[in-house]
Amino acid sequence: MSKLSAVKGDLAKLDRHKLELSRPGVFILYKSNLGPPHYVGRDEVSMYLGMGEFRNNPDYKYYKFLPCKTGDDAYKWECIYWHTGQNTLDNSAERGGKHPKRPAGSTVKCPFPGCTADHDLDIEITAVVLDDPSEGSSEE
Ligand SMILES: [Zn+2]
């Protein structure tokens, strides 16, 4: 079972040679050492690359990370942390953030109880298929 890192790292000193960061996973950013989580993100290739975008952002000082085996796993954990962090996250739904997007081409579902984000996606995908004008018209 994957586990969130126990100790916060210093985002400004993010080490690209740290092997555990060169894997898919979820990262959580903090503004202070004792404060609540303020951002949840993931990278399906390398957490180092995902967090690198925030390294020079003065809002965020510390990070924790959770290595995952696959992009789908990273998505599921990102969903869980995103849902449970709604009160303090800068990218919460209330503060203009969006529900995490599932990996391209994946059918993985958000594991958070009662969440319907993926159901909306299913409807959109179905609608696109049903409205495909190339179907039928070629037989006329
Ligand atoms: Zn969800």
C-alpha cells in the first residue's frame, strides 16, 4: 500500500535526483510547515516534473508526496486528497478549482463515496458517440 511521505520536503530544494520522486504519484503542497494542505496535484510520469511547476511559486513552501504504480492509481489518490481537502485547498471546487481529470484514455473512476464527476464524463463520451455524423449518413 502506498503511503504519503511522513515528513514535509522543502519545495525550493526539490531534488531531481531523488529516485522516489521520478515516479508517478500525487503531491500535496503547503504554505507553512504546520499549516493545512493548500494544493493537490499529480503527475502520471514523474512527481518531480509535476511539482517542478510550483518550485518558484512563492505561495507554496513545502510538499509531501505519495508514489503510485500507475497514472490511474495516482488519479484515485489525487481524487481522495482533493475531496477531503476542500476546506483548505487553493484548487478546491469553491475556489475555482476543478475535480481532478482522469488520465487520457483511462476509464478509472473517482473512488470517493458519492462523487459523480466520472458519471458526467461517461455521459459526455456517450453523447459524442451517439452524435457521430459519420454513422448512418454514409449509407444514404
Ligand atoms: Zn471525485
